[in-house]
Amino acid sequence: MLVSRRQFLKQLGISTGLLISSTLGPRVFGLQQTPIKIGGTLPLTGVFSATGIWVERGYRYWAQEINSRGGLLGRPVELLIYDDASSVDKAISLLERAITVDKVNLLAGGYPGTAAAAQMAIAEKYKMVYVSMGGHMKSFLQGFKYSFGAPPLMGEWWYLGVFDWMATLLPGDRPRKAAAATVNNLVGIAVRDSMYEGLKRLGIQLVMDELYDLPLPSADPFVAKAKALGADMFISNSFFDDGVLTIRSMRAQGYNPKIILQGVGTLIPEWATQLGKDGDYIFSGTAMHHKLPFPGVKEVGEAAKRLYNVPVPPQYFLFGYAWLQALQRGVEGAGSLDQDAIANYLRTHVIETIAGRLTFDEKGLPPPYNFAIQVLKGEPELIWPPAVATASPVYPKPPWGG
Amino acid sequence: MNFFLQVMISGLLLGTTYALLGVGFSLIWGVARVLNITHAIFAVLAAYAAYWPMKLYNLDPFLILLGIIPLFFLLGVLLYEGPIRLLERRTPNLELSSLVLTFGLAYALENMMAYLWSPGPRLLNTPYTGHSLSLLGIYFPLTQVYSFLLSVVTIVAIYLFLYHTHLGKAVRAVWQDRDGAVLSGVNLHSVTAITYGVAIASAGVAGVAMALIYAFNPAIHLGWLIYIFLVVIMGGVGSMLGAGVAGLFTGLVINLSVLFIPFAWSNLLLFSGLLLLLFIRPRGLLQR
């Protein structure tokens, strides 16, 4: 069919315009493409919110940063993080909503371990990659193909670093008897497993092994019991509130063991800002720290300090950033949003994140590792392994208030 | 022996604080037939009211209480005059409706506090925090001692008000026989408003007493509410003495159970005891 010259030029102009915009569009016109939606839930209110909000802030900083560099696969990322109010039930239903209603392209990991463990099953059901802290070892033994701990927060590895350091002490200097009080939930039980292995390895007798439910009404009974039994090592496998109650009870009863291990309370800024000197000299473990010698950690930590006016970069800000960064590496490596391709890439390659170089086994876990920390002058310092240490450990524990 | 005495004393000191938490809740339930779920969140609000002046201006919580008590009395009156009275006119089942209303109010207040002050935990760090008195090898943590004294003084004050003042007798009359009290010339509206004021003021004191011992955050009210219900139901609704006895019993069971059973079973023991009590005395220990 013959067309007029005018019509031909018009069609030529339109075709050329389409060709130019499709190849140069993202650079010439900015990130105008459909954003990649990343969905998830976090405890932004409720009992776990003190930590949850820091994970969210880490997520948002990652998103802001990647968008400023051109996005993921050339597309901007958009976060859709629901508040699960620290409820596992809500974490499950809201994640499912993000997948089925909001049709997100990628998933962001939840917190704490109980929520993450539950969400791993949802991610597996919908065959979507799920990068998170995980829900401790049990959650990774379910044969899931799409879940990765990057880095994982593994209770079973929690005290690996501390006990490795303690193994360097002369046998005569080590504590002889340990007393433990553990919060009776998934996290506490997992951390307790780490303790059993370490005590056995060092030949330290466990004279007290109490469990308690939250909220902890009083730490006085088991602290008094530990003191009566002559335990010179106390292991408080606790969160913040119950950890504080335990520390205060120990001080009030004049019980000052040679060494105190604490679960996860020491990782949040409030441990130092609220507890003051009583929070010093307490040992714990971590999979992430702002002073680790990994590329990008320092910059992300400084950003957290600057943005939120805190003296020390919160660990969970770094965790949040690391989890999405690991997901980013998988997407970039796969070159697509295909979930199987992303999972396959993560399983077969080394990825670089602010949490270090990570590889994953068939369970979705890196090889076991954990760094020992001790709170010194209000700051959690790395004390083991020596390659990353930022301070020398103080042992035995000085008197309270000292 | 020292171990036994230490845990027993600690249990008694702690139990009195639980009793104080329960007294005001029991008062409103007994007098106004309202299940005031906001009781615990008001206690948390009082903890923040003590925290900020201490943090910003180094004011001791006991000094701040002089302002908290009248302020929270007023808040209690406003709670009654506002949402509760509106509800009273609209529902035939005040007990159930008030449960729902105050539940919603409690969550609203929780979220308001989380928004204003962040959901992170706070601690009242006073000059006496972490210090103890020591007597014959038994330690008396000062924060628990002060919390105990505060609780005892407040409970005694409420008792004296109820049993030795004209207004207090009117409150008791309404609790015992609402219609009879009205027929006797008691102004139901004023008496109920004052009851709310006294109850929420006591929640304010309880909040400070609890904050001396525990870390707190906006969401903690649900955990405190468990102990409130335990103490009130065990002691008998409306019974001050019952709340006191139940509080002490709770503190003792929690602490002493570690001598005989794993500590993780202390709640099981406590609530099993409550169930058994309710089979034997459904009205609680001391409610007549």
C-alpha cells in the first residue's frame, strides 16, 4: 500500500524516537523504568522493634545507595516493608500478602529468628530467594533451596569466638564452674547449644542450667543460686530487658564472676547508653561489626552515625544493609530476577559484602564463624580472632562500677 | 540458708510492687464494673514521665512523683468523663464493651509513645541503682527496697482513704451495692470519677515503682497486664488486702520455686495455683 511522504516521515520519526528512548532512556531520562519491588516485614512496633527499626534503616540506606548508583539491573528499587508488630503470625501473613497481592519481585528478610524461620517456609512455598539472619540451625535443616543466611545470626555459633579465645587462657586461669540462665525460646535455646559445646571443650563444669519465660519477672532467684553454687562464670542467654535485669541483680547481690557472657542484648546501642558502666566487660558474639576490615563496612557505619546521630553504628543497621547487599549480588550475578538463577548463583559463587566474603553450602549457610566481642567503655570491641581484634580483652572482670 | 533468705526477701520486695499494680485495676473493676486495660499503659506512661526529667534535668523519680500523682489523677478523671461515660450511655454490657474500648485505647497510647519516644528500651538509672544494703550476708537492692516502700505507702494510703474517709466509704458503698448507695444519696457520678482518679494515680505510682526495677518500652504494658490480672483475680476483685496478699504470694512463688523445681516452671506453678484457688474460692482469696 502506498503511504504519503508526510505519513512516512511521521512513522520514521516515531520509530526513531522509540529506538533512542529504549536504549538510552534510563541514562538520558533518569530511572524511569518500572521499579523492582522488594517486599518484607519487620517488627517496627512491639517487643522486637528496638532492633527491627535498625534493620529497616539499614534496608532503606541500601536502597537509597543503590538507586543513587543507577539501580539494580538498571532499574530503581522500591522497598515495601510491612510492620509485623513483632508477631510471627503477622510476619507470615504480611509476607504472603507482599508476594501474592503486591507481587514483589524480591524478598527482604525478617527479624527476629522466629519470624525469619517462619518466613523461610513461605519463601520456599513461592520459590523466592530469601536472604536473612535465618532462624538458627533448625531452620536451615529443612532442605530449603531458596533461603540463605548472609550473614546468618546463628545461635549455635554465637560463642564460638569467645570460647576460642578462652582456649588461649592457661587452664589455671580459666573459670571452673559455669552457671547459665537461658530465655526459653528459639533464640535462647540455639545460643545455649553454643555454650554447651564450648564448656565441654574447655572442661568447665556447668553447675546451673536454668530456663525462663519472657517477660522475666525476676533474675534474683537464679543469680542467687549461681552465687550459692560458687559459679565463677555466668552465661546469660538473654535479650536486652532480661539481660539488664540479670546484670543488675548480679551487681545488687554482690556477685561478680570472673567472666559474664551475654546473648544478644549487648548488640543494641541501648546496652551502653542505658546501662552505663554496669554494661562494661560483658562478652558476647556477633557476625557483624562496624570495625571489621571488610570493604564498605566503615562507610556504611559512618553513614548510620551521621544519619541517626548515634555514637556507634548499630549492628542491626549493618545487618540489614548486608542482607540486601547479598541479595543484590545474587541478582547481579544472575543478571535477572529469576529466582532459580539467583539461588543458583549464590550457591556457586563467592560474594563480597560488608559482612565479608561469603560462600554458601547446600543448606544456604556459610562455614561456621563468629567474632567475639567485649563491651569496653561503652563500646562493643572485637577481641577475637586476632586478625580482626580492635582491643585486648579484660579478664577477669573488674569489680562492679570499676 | 542465705540462699533461701535471699530469694524469699527478694520475692517479698517484688511482690509488693505487683500488688500496687493490681490495686487500682481492682478498684475500677469493683466499683465501676469496667475492665480497664489502659491501667498498665498508664503505668508505662508514668515510667516515661519519670524518665525524661531524670535524664534531662537529673531529677530523682521520687521528686517527679509529686507531679505525677496529681497529673495522673486528672488523667483518670478524664478517662472516665470522656470515653467511659460515652460508652456507658451506649452499651448494656459495660464490662465487655469497656474491655474492647480500653484495649484499643491502650494500643493507641502504646503507638503514640513509640512514635514520640521510639520503641527502644529505657532504664531509670538513679544514683542508687545497682547498690544494695547488706545485712548478715543478705542483700537488699536499694531500687527494690524503695519500690517496696513506695508500694506499701501507696497501698496503705488507698486503704486509709477507702476505710477512714467519708468519700472512701462512699466508694465502697457503690462497690458493694450500687443502687443502695444511690438511694442513700451517694453521688454516683462524682464517686466514680474520683475512683478513676485514684486508680490511675496509683497506676502512675506503680509505673515508677516498676521502672525502678525493670527496663521499659511502650509495648511492655502487655507483660505487666498479665501480673495485674493474676493479682486481682487471685486476691479478689475490689479487695485491697487481697491484692496485697496475692502480690506477695506471686513474688514468693516466682522466687522460691527455684529451690524445688526448674525456674522455667515457676509460671506453670503460679497459674496452676490460681486455677486451683478458683475451683476452691471462685471469688478469690479475700473478696467477700
